[in-house]
Amino acid sequence: MSETRELIITLPGNRRVDAHFGNHVVRTDQPLDNGGDDTAPSPFQMFLASIGTCAGIFVQGFCAKRNIDSSGVRIVERPVYDEQGTLKDVSLDVELPAAFPEKYREPLLRVIEQCSVKKAIAAQPTFTVRVASGVPASSAA
């Protein structure tokens, strides 16, 4: 896995927030009912998408190594929230085409357990937040 060592987060206007890293920019926005323009997914939607897409990468790699066509595979992700709206559970249902080899169904589930995003969440990383004052405007790009 390629490690991202630094992301630069910018605030381009209204409720939009962008993350810049390597050669990429991930754009986020808020829905209309939260004051945004709904031009991109919200940061929390991106978080949820990272779980399912990580699982998808592992499924795709598993299939590729075994010359199994993965084009008919779908992963349906369902987040579950408590009464306060806090995420409590995420279920991933892997829908396999009828032709998917039976002998690989269980091993496929085990490989999804290796998802890097899932592992990072399970590790419960700590977060450090500080204010850096006096940063030149040119370095905020």
C-alpha cells in the first residue's frame, strides 16, 4: 500500500472543502439542506465510500489472481446509525453472479477482512489537532 504522508486541505468557497495529495484532488461539499451546493459528496459520504471501495479493491484483486470475471460482482454497503445519528455498524453484502465458483465464496469473504480502511478504523488511531499560526498564504495552496 502506498502511504500518503501529507494531505493539504483547502476551502475553495461556500461549504466546499478539497483534499490535495500527490497528483489528486478529492472534492467535497455539503448537501443543500446543510448550506452547501451539493456539487460533490460530503466528507462523511467519502468516508463511507472508502470502506466499500477498499473492499472492492480486495475483491477485484482476488478475482484477478484467479482469472474470475469480477464485472458482475456488487458490494452493497449499509451504514447503521443510532438515535443520535452516530455510525454504529457497517454491513457489506457481496453479491456474486451465479457463475462465481462456489469454492471461492468463503475465501473471498476472508480477503475482504484485509481491507486497509477497515483495519485502520479497527486500530482506532488517535487524532492530534493544533493551530499553526503565521503560515504564509502561498503554502496554503
